[in-house]
Amino acid sequence: MFLPRPLSGFLLLFCLYPLTMVASTPRLEAQEGPVTFEFSFSNPGARSMALAGAFAGLADDATAAFTNPAGLVQLIEPEASMEYRMATVDTPFVLGGRANGSPTGEGIDTVSGLRFGQSTDESNGLSFASFVFPSKSWSAAIYQHTWADFNLTSQVDGLFGEVDGELERSGDVQAHTQVEVVNTGVALGFKLGSRFSLGVSAFHSQGKIDSFTAEYASDEDNFFANNPFSPRLLDTTYSFIADDSFIGVSAGFLWRPSARFSFGGYYRTGPEFDLRVIEISGPANDEVDADVIELDALSPMAFPDVLGAGVAYKAAGGRFTTSFEWTRVFYSTITDSLNPVAFEPGKILLSDVDELHLGFEYVLVNTRPIIGLRAGVWQDPAHRVGSGAESDLFERTIFNKGGDETHVVGGIGLVWSRVQIDLGADVSDTRETFSLSFVVRL
């Protein structure tokens, strides 16, 4: 029989995945659900990556235009920067198996527990570019930042469970999603005295979402067989389409009470796009005729706002730096923004989380070029999509909040009089991200 219709919301979340070039997903273990809707909000730049993203309290290079624009006033010469990133992401998802009960041993119902599939996405390209023009009491910057560029393919084929004492099979699903979001912005930093500065940024987000999900009935004569996903078994298709733009803002501060300590913070709004949701019945739909448009609605979809605060401490004449950042990600913004006509309220659960970032840098000043060695770690709390349908076995199985993930980072920087090259790496259980940055001081 079919998975009780989750409305568009769950199927969208089934196929959406991290909306940044640096997103990450925890590795699945037995009895856990998929991670199909994740974000990571680490800052651009190879140096920032190698410092575990703990950059709000430093903000001392051109990436401050996005991270914390108040830090731009620390730059004393015009500076151009660009970053190239490569990432490989393995996205696990529930393919089938047993949500509960013991397998019958028939057909594909032979696994105690869940079977998992994996979608691998490889991306690379120019992820950040900026130019900073400093003045005596203020600094200005322009920048472009690729906030998301990913593909995800997933499916469910043969998920069985006992419901009210009867063996049932969830609806089988095939899904594919492409997402691209690019931010183009301007930033200004202002000195308010010798130790305090404020900054503001305005950016234009251009977003594209193209997501398609098809739900299939199982073949009654082959209940325990792999689904052939033939047209005659098509129950419903769901399309989620956006091609929209958004104007967002961010603001930050930087306070340097002494040569050793600096404190910084920022608030950044997430983009919001108009999402078209289309639901069309298929030939296996026993409620309405085939090819009937059951839903065609627009829904706003707002991505999380982010609040961050950090502190940096410099010792040994500035050669050693410790940087820490706390980041609050307001994931509930997503569910709060959705149109209840298209998304059933209470079916999708997302909670706000707190990320912790800690980075270290040691500079070898007696070398030519000057060498900076960096390392760090950051904690990414569980923030997968949860199900509000406590009575639905299959939704609870597929949409499970999961656990936390730890990222280990490191990198190196080479500094000449006018040129700086930085390398950074961020590695977790399911993601490897590498960054190469160039800075030219004009």
C-alpha cells in the first residue's frame, strides 16, 4: 500500500540537501533516517576554513565583506581576493529495509533494520571573489559568493513495517533536486574611534531550485519485489520550482580593546524565494483521475538567518592566534515561512541550533615567504528534518533528526609582500572540502 500522503512538504525535504558549498552530513548508522536537508554556514576563504570558521572576531581580510563587514576597516591597502573550492559530499538516505518487525524472507524483505543508499555530489569552482577599497575612517567592498550549488538523487524502494498488526509497504519514491544560489553584494565598514567599528552589507541573492519527486505504488502481484518504477505504477508527482531573487542585509561589529584581544559579531538574513509547488496525479492514484493537477500553489521559502559572535586572542607578539566563534542558526525560519496551503503545518520539524568553532594559527615570521600554520575543529549539531507525524511509522523512519557531527580542519598560508596564498581543508564523516585562496594587495 502507499505511504500516507505527506503533502508537498516532506517530499521537498526528502530531496533538498545542503544549501552551501561547505555543507556537511553525519554518517548514518543502523536504524537512523536520512539526512536530506542540511546547511552549513561556515565563512568563505581558505584561511577562515582552516580556522574552523572562527572568523567573526578576526575579520581581517577581504572575506570580511561577507563574514563581518566591520572588519574591513583593518585593511590599509586595496585588496582583491578570490577563492576556489572543491567538495565531495556523500548523502545517505533510507533506501528500504525494515522500519520495524522481522523480515519475512520473501523477495527483498530480507534485512533486519534499514537499507541505505547514497548520493554523491562533486562540485568545484570559483566560490568567492571580492575587492576592498580602504580609506582613513571607512572601507568599502564588493563581492560575489556562491552560497549553494549541488545536486541530489535519492529513492525509496521496499521499506516494510508492521502497522496495527499488519505488514505494509511505504510508497516507493524517486527524487532529484538541483539548487543554485549566488549572492552579489556591497559592504561598508566604519571606524567609530580607534578600537571600535561597525559594518553593514547588502546583497542580491539569485536562486534556482528545480526539484522533482515521483511517488509510485508497489505492484500488487510482486509486493516483495523491487519497484520497476513503470509509468502504470505512478501515483503522484511533485514539482518544486523557484527562479527568484532576494535582497538581504547583514551587519556586524568589531571591538579591539587591546593588541591581544578582539571581539566581533554579526547578524545575516537568509534569502527567501517564491517556490511553486505542483502536485499531479498519476494512473495508479485511486483517489482522482490521472493527470489531474491536485495542487498548484506558491509558497515563500525563507532560509535561516544566522547570528554569530566571536573572540580572538593573540600571543607571542601576534605570532600565535586562538579564535573562537559561536553561531546560532535559525532553522525554524524555514518552517515558519511555508504557506500552509501547500505545506501541512506541524508535519515538518526543524529546530534552531548552536554551532561551536575553534581555530588556531601560528605564524613563522622569520621565513620568506612568511608561513601561517592553521588547525581547528567545529561541532555541527543535529539539524536534520524531523517528522511531526508521530503516528506515521514510515515518516518517522525516513525523517529522523540524527546526531551531531564533528569537523576537523587545517591549512597553510604563504605571505609575500603583495601576494598571499592560502590552502584549507575541512573533513568530516561524509564530506571533504578543499579551498584555495589568493589575495593580491594593490
